[in-house]
Amino acid sequence: MTYINCIKALSNDSRRAIVEGLRQGPRSVNELAGAMPISQPAVSQHLRVLMEAGLVQCRHQGTRHIYSVRPDGLDELRRYIESYWDDVLDAFAGHPGASGGQGEDPSEEQA
């Protein structure tokens, strides 16, 4: 799984809605489909994409498939986004006007 697969999978409104529904707890395909304006086969196809992206997992309960959010499903995407934050902090720390919390208070007038 890569962060690109996560982004692609979550770029669809229906798939984001499915993930939001699964954040509330494990659900069957029928439970998910009942809460959405799309058909059960469409929900199943979206779940397949989410599973391939590593965002969702499935377990069997008798003849039913129960889906849930993978606890580590967003790890790659989180690391990717956090790398941007690290770059911003590094750029700020290297900026000539950055004091890094040391020195004078910029709100005070200089004499």
C-alpha cells in the first residue's frame, strides 16, 4: 500500500462515505448500502477498492462479510502528509527572520 493508493481510493465521495460509516464500527455490505444512495453491488465494488488500498479489512461471520477500518490503513498517507509539515518547519527554521522562539518579542518596538 502506498499513500497514492489511499488518495486515489478516498478521492471518490461514495468511498469516503463508506469509510466514515465504518469509523462508527464494523458493518456488513447490506448495512452500508442501506445508509447510502447507491446499490449493494456498487458498495461491494467500492469496498473492494478500499480493501486493495489497505484502508478496509473484512472478516467472515457465518455467510456475512463484515467490514471495518484497518487501524493502520492511513499510516502511509499520514507519513506522507507529515513529511510536508516537517519540510515547512525546516524551511521556517532556516528563514532569516525566524528566531525559533529565541531573542526579542516581535511585538515589542525596538528602541
